Amino acid sequence: MTHVPQIKVPATYMRGGTSKGVFFKLDDLPERCRVPGEARDKFLLRVIGSPDPYGAQIDGMGGATSSTSKTVILSKSSKPDHDVDYRFGQVSIDKPFVDWSGNCGNLTAAVGSFAINNGLVDAARIPQNGHCVVRIWQTQINKTIIAHVPITNGQVQETGDFELDGVTFPAAEVQIEFLDPAEEGDEGGSMFPTGNLVDDLEVPGVGTLKATMINAGIPTVFINAADIGYTGTELREAINSDAKALAMFETIRAYGALRMGLIKDVSEAAKRQHTPKVAFVAPPKDYKASSGKEIKASDIDLNVRALSMGKLHHAMMGTAAVAIGTAAAIPGTLVNLAAGGGEREAVRFGHPSGSLRVGAAAVQEPLPNGGAQWVVKKAIMSRSARVLMEGWVRVPGDAF
């Protein structure tokens, strides 16, 4: 029997924020994988090691969690006044599909440094020392993201003393600006697709829940922790070991997606795992983070727990943090009310690994036909990024 040999493809394995992923330059991909479609998806699935019925991704680069089953494809930008085009693929662990429906805010932190290191940013724009401003075009959500990448002696600086809860070791701080973060997604739509800051969301088998459904950073359904029997201080094990709870959250997510107009039938939610996210919020309360770190209620504005790809996230997705910061800035949303209400330009929230601060300023702008709408021009947060390994990934030549 003849066996097809493996091929090798240039790749970089990077940590960005509290996520890890395999980064590719578009031009380095096998030719038939340079365009969206079945060949690209099959290639990325094989790189990551999916679908894996064992849920371990042993035969690939994935780490068997939503935070580590990720891929990024970058190229010189075709958009004026931008440096790099960024496309993100969330790879399912146990099913044969790649979800292209949204962005990864954590891996965004690594896009700038990869772009600089791989010649995607013009050399004239890279200072000898200071910060390189990398203008990123996120092709799936049609949004501009600005990364401020630290540079020392003309090279990307990755080491530093910036500490990020959910990441064990300190690194250099990378500030990320998400410009006009609302109206995310290929489908478009307003920041509040239902037109309301708070809705009554009917979820069969669960009940009618108060919900804030927002398109900012990533489509997110926020509910009150108390309404589903939680305190907002839960860690991963409390949720992820409870099959009934996970099924409940998936049902909430599916009906939230339907209400937001992201799907036309709840059955479609199973093939759209990356978006929307579902998160539950609660007023600040003391708790012990997964690392053992004591989080004091006096040091945070609220607690938030969010699910990603069917599991409670170990920290917080970067795009969901943008949604949290945006919703917190708008008086009357569930996020804002959990933080104490009123106007604010920044919020610090507790998550399973610690806390995170994100800033967003909201204003009301008049509509042409009367009335007003909430607009957020920018959301800002700090992350860090680091190259873990670079070289080639290998996949069987007949895998795609």
C-alpha cells in the first residue's frame, strides 16, 4: 500500500493574552488552502488535531480547550491605511468544522508582533525603540484594531513585567484598541440587535430570563447569575463538571442567537459554536481565583463568568471583555447594573483566573428620524504576547 508523505508548512505557535494558536502567513499555506473553503478547513483541522473523539487533540497542535484550539491567517493588508489582514479560525475539538464567525480578542494581542516579525509591516514604520503602531484589519468583523507593540533595538520586545491574570509568567504589555467595536459580525446589525438594553428572553426548559444582548467585540448574551442559581464567583470545575448546567447554557445561547438574528432556527446554533457567547454577571463579591489568589470585592466592579465553545472559560475571552466594557459603559444594561449603575468609562471585573480592566466610552448620538442611539468609538485593554515556537507544522499530504 502506498502512503502519502507529510508536507511541512511554515508556522509560528504563539500565546496571545490567555489563548494560544498556530499562526500562518497566507502565502505560506498550500496553494489550495489560500482561499476559504473545504481544503483550508481540513488542513487547519489536521494541524490542530481535530476532530478528536477523545477530546485530547493528541495528534495535533491543539490543547483540548477552546483557548488552545485556534488558528490565525495573516497577510499584507489590501485595506488602505492598514498593515495586516487578520483572519481567525476557532477549531472545534470533537467535530469536523472550523468556526469563522467571529474574532479572537486574546490572539489579537499576538497579531502585531507576528506581523512585524514576518515582514508584513513596512520597515519604515518600525521605530528603533518605543512602540510600533500596527493597524490591523479584522476581515471577519470588518473592523480596525490597533496594536501598540513594544520595540527595543528595532526588535519586538516580548519580555517584561506586565502581569495578566490567567497567564503564569509576566511579559511585555501590548495595548489593544478596538475601534468602533459595535455592529460586529458578517451579518452586521446594530449594537443592540433587539433595540433594547434589556430583554425578556424565553428559553424553553429554563424560563424567561432578563438578558442584555449586545454586538460589541463579539455577539454576547448577558444574563444575571442569580436568575440561574449562581453567585458569579464560580470556577471552571463548578460548571464544566455539570452536564446539566452546560446543556442549560447551550440552550440559552441558542435562543439568544435566534433572538439576535444570528441564526434562523435554533438547530443552526450547533454549527455556530464560536458566536454568540453567553455570560453571567453579578455584583462584586470576594472569591478565590483558580490560582489561589484572593480577589476582593473592593478591588472589582462586578463578577463575570463566560462560556466559550460549550465550556466555562478559564479566564476571559478578549472579545467578550470588549463586550463587557462596552455594556458596562451604557447605563441600564445588566452589566452596568451589576457594576452599580451610572456612567463609567472603565470597569474592572472578576473572572475565574483573577481580574481584568477594560475601558470604553459610550455616547448617545441622534438618529436622523428622531431619538438617539448609543455609540462606542473605542474599547481599550492591555494584554501580552509571546512566540512559543517557530518553524514548520507537518500534516499528511492527503489530509486536505
